[in-house]
Amino acid sequence: MSDTSVVPAPLAVRNLFEDLLGRDVNVSPGDPMTAEDLPTGLMAIYTDTSRLYAVLGMTLSLAANAGAALGLLPAGAAEDSIEEKKLFPNLAENVFELCNVFTSLLNREGAPHVKLYQVIYPGMELPNDARAQFLALGKRLDLSIEVARYGKGKFSLSLV
């Protein structure tokens, strides 16, 4: 079977965030998340027919800000979460939904169905295969995303 995986365009990522969060979102090219970002970052693992397909990562700041915006919570909720260096459960639940909806940008006609397999929250250990894929060069998208009136953070996506 030919490779049908395509890295989503930054505009598609911005539109998805804006549609879900109901506010302006600025997206620009950014630095990739690094190994140092992993312990406090939120990671989402996607599979197609039980094999690793992609790994998405968000720094704690982006996850907290997006989670607060999606839940219509004040920016202070995200700021408190970032200050305490943990993602509060209500924010984590909202970001889980964002990661789940993100599969719409990964699925392609004629390709195996991609689904969200697991979300790794700050403080949890990322499986070795997902870690290696996430930190590898190759098909990837690295962005800086800013949610209006909340804040910004890093967003990285690596496709197998």
C-alpha cells in the first residue's frame, strides 16, 4: 500500500483550534518540542489498524490555555495550572477532546482509519516507540500557537 499520510497544513490546524475554541488563534512556524519538554507536555498517540501513526505534543502552556479556552474558563485557570506545573483534570478533559477531534486532520480518503489511541498527561511516561518517533526528524509540523486572551505554547506533530 502506498503512503497516504500527509502532514496537515498550519492553516488547517489554526482553523481547527479556532472552530473548537471559538476565538482567534495565531499560528506561526515554531521550534520543535524537545526531550526537555516531554515530562511536562501533553502527548497524544494516534494509530491506524493498531500501529503507530503519529504523535502530537503540546507544551503545558498550550495545553492549559487551549483547555481553559475550550471550557470557557478564565485565563487564570490556565495560569494557575502552568504555575503549578500540572494540567488540572478539567483542562485535561478538554484537551483530550481537542486531541480526539484532531484526528479529522489525519484521516484521508483511501487510507486506513486513524484514531486517538492514548493521551499521555504531564508527569506520565511516554512509551519508548512514541518517544523515538516524536523526537525523530521526518514528516513533522512544529508550530507556535497563541490562543487570544489566554497565551501560547509549542505544538509538534510527527508522522510515521
